[in-house]
Amino acid sequence: MRVPTALPILALVLIALPAAAPALDARAARGETIARTNCARCHAIGRIGASPLADAPPFRDLHRRYPVTDLAEALAEGITTGHPTMPEFRLDPDEAQALIAYLQSLER
């Protein structure tokens, strides 16, 4: 009996595909929208890619610097520091928690 050649090829393709990112819950999805709207001009907000602005750290690396939950207060009160060219902005508490949920999703 001869094994069809398509099966081994299909198996190799499936092994070579990158693992899919876990689906975002509603809060993290809202945080991704906030990041895309407010932050993507300077920061890489996804799992891959370089930041458009060299001084702006990729969001996927922030948890290596400090716990992202530490950003909650700063996001709600208004971030005034960050990288040298970062504009000041403020999120309402729900938006801040959504953005943090998204940042936490990048840690996995």
C-alpha cells in the first residue's frame, strides 16, 4: 500500500506554521484598539516588528522592564514621561485597564 505524498507534505506545512496567537478577550481586544489608535505611530504594538520610532520600546517587551500593571496609575493620571518625544496623554480608568490587559496578552 502506498501512502499518498500529500500527507507528509501537509504534516510538514502544519509543523512549520507559527503558533497562532491566543484569541484576545473583549477587554484585551479593546486595549489593542486603544494601542493601535494612540500608540502605533511610535511603538510596535504587536508580537513582531520594530517600533516606527527607535526610542519607543515595543509593547511586547515592556513586561521585561517592569510589571505592566504598574502602568495603571500613570495611564489614568496622564503619562508625561516615557521616551523623549512621547506626547502626554490620559486614559480613563476602563481604557487604562483595557490597555494593560492587552499588554499582558503580549507576555504569553
